Amino acid sequence: MKVLPISLVVMSLMVTGAFAQTNINLGTADQAALMGGSGITNVNAQTYIIGDVGSFPTCTVTGLTQSQVKGRLYTSCSPDTAQAQKDLTVAYNQAAGAPCETDLTGKDLGGMTLGPGVYCFSSSAGLTGTLTLDAQGNPNSQWIFQIGSSLTTATNSDVAMVLGQPPLPWSKGLRGCNVYWQVGSSATIGSGSTFVGKILALTSITLNGGVLRGKALASNGAVTMSAQETVDGPPCGKPPVAD
């Protein structure tokens, strides 16, 4: 008679564990779509950013005007960007500290379909083609990618979200609010790519022309946009901002 209740308790614990998440708190850095450590550079007048843009401690922003930014554009040093960098460090360490669940070292992400979880690469990670992130019907699904060194995507590579519900309840999912890319050195997103998630790079981030549904946040290096880029990165605590 006691077997059934015990079994139910065990099953309940398994379900809870399957949906356990790591707390990653960007703090004030969540306001930023682009954050650099040694400056931000853009070369295309058609680039458009939704979310704040700034850099610290090197505070230069080159090639962007306020008309291209739906948010605050910090063109000089500010206590806001200084605090955002501090908060970014906290979030980076939280993402890096999540226990790895699946080791993908040496594998290309292209062609994979991945459910929620923590995926790690001991060195570099690459994406050629399409990576599909399947939320499995859970609106709170979270993905953390821990990358020891660099992240590189090939030309015309995509990250696709499978949410399984009408768009309205999943607005945060569509903007990659629960997708974290913790990069131990630098990230380079290839031209024509549609990338999803928050890139937390220890060094630099290069966006070579495409769409980023998320954030490009660099701790020490620069954020560089070498061609026309659209970054949809408003604060995840608020509704999406219309273009």
C-alpha cells in the first residue's frame, strides 16, 4: 500500500528537476540591446536597434545616431553604463556556473533540435545551418550554452524557436529572453544570420549583418556591426517594442 505514494513522490521530484532553471539576473544590463567594454562601432546607416546602446569603460559609440536606436543611446560615459557592466559580470558568472547537462564539444550545432537545458563546449562552438530550440510546451523553457572560447556562425545560419503555442503568450520566447550564450572569448555572427538569445561574451562580439533577436553584451571588448544589422533587444521584463 505504501509503494504507490512513494512512487508518486519520486515522479514529482523528477518533473520538478526537468524544469529547474538557473537564476541569471542581468540587472540594469537587461535594458541594453548592445553593451560594449571597449566601444561600439557600426558602419551601416540602415542598422536599427531596439533597446539601449552603450559602452564602459571605453565609452565611444561610432556610426550610430539616435534615429537608429529605439532606446537610450549613450555616447559618453555614464553611471548607468558603468552599473550595467557590473551587472553583466554577475550574469556572466551565473551562466558560467550552471551545472553542464550535455557536453557538445566538437559538434556543430547546425541540424540539431535541443530541448531546454545546459549545453557546454570545452573550447569553441560553431553553427552552420539551423539550430532548433524546442520549448516542449513550457513557456518558461531555458537554454544555457557555455562556450569555453569562441562562438562562430556561418553565413545564413539561423536559430529557430519552436514554441508550440500562439505568439502572444510566448513573446519573451520569441525574443530569446531565456536563451543565454556564455562565451569565454569572442562571438562572431555570420552575415545573413538570424540569431536568437543573449550573447554574454567575455571579450568582443561581431555582427556581420543580419537579425539578432536578443542582446549582444561584451564585457571587455568591442561590439562591431560590419553591415546592416537589426537587433531586437528590449528589456525582457517589459512587452516587446513595436518596430
